[in-house]
Amino acid sequence: MVAIDSDNESEENKSRKKQQMADVDTILVEGCGIPDVNGTYTWSDELYIGACVYCKQGQWKGKNAWYEMFCEDYVSWKCWVISANISYLYHGPRGGSAEMPSNGWNSEERVNPTPKLKCK
């Protein structure tokens, strides 16, 4: 992952960081026990603590929601998270890797099955 140095960086720098951080522009989430989590997430220019974010719009608990997928980076481990309006719904395996898992997700809401991801 690449750290962000400034909010005022050029489009060229943003594009280069995108290429370094994300090999794909969209991710398909399927088979999730929370149906609204399923769908296509698109790479966003927004960054979460230097990591790329994938987003989609939908409904969560009867309200419009932004679903986001990003990598949490703590001191001793990293894991990918899927959230809706800041509520964590699923997290990937915790470890030292920033690689997005295609499976092996855990449910924060205790709703199974957990998602399966496909890069597009």
C-alpha cells in the first residue's frame, strides 16, 4: 500500500497510486447472507488511511447507504472490511497481508453465508 502525503496531489500522482494499490477497477460480491451487500463495488478516488476503497450504493436497514470495502491497517495486522454507513458488516481474515481475500470472510452481524469476491 502507498501512503497519501497530501490532499492536494496531482491527477497523475493519484492515477499512479491507483495503479500501485489496485489491480482492478471493480469487484463483484456474491452469495452474501445480507443480500444488499451483494453487487458490484467500484474503485473510488477516496482513500482510507492510504488504502484504496471500493464503493457501491444500496439500502441498509431501510435507509440509503454507502457500502465500502477497504483494508484496515493496524500495527500488528491488516484485514479487509465491508461496511455500510460506517457499520462493519464483514471482515476478511486478519493477518499481515494487505491482499484482498476472495473468501474466508467473517460476519460482524452473524449473518451467513459470508461473501465471495471476484475481481473484474
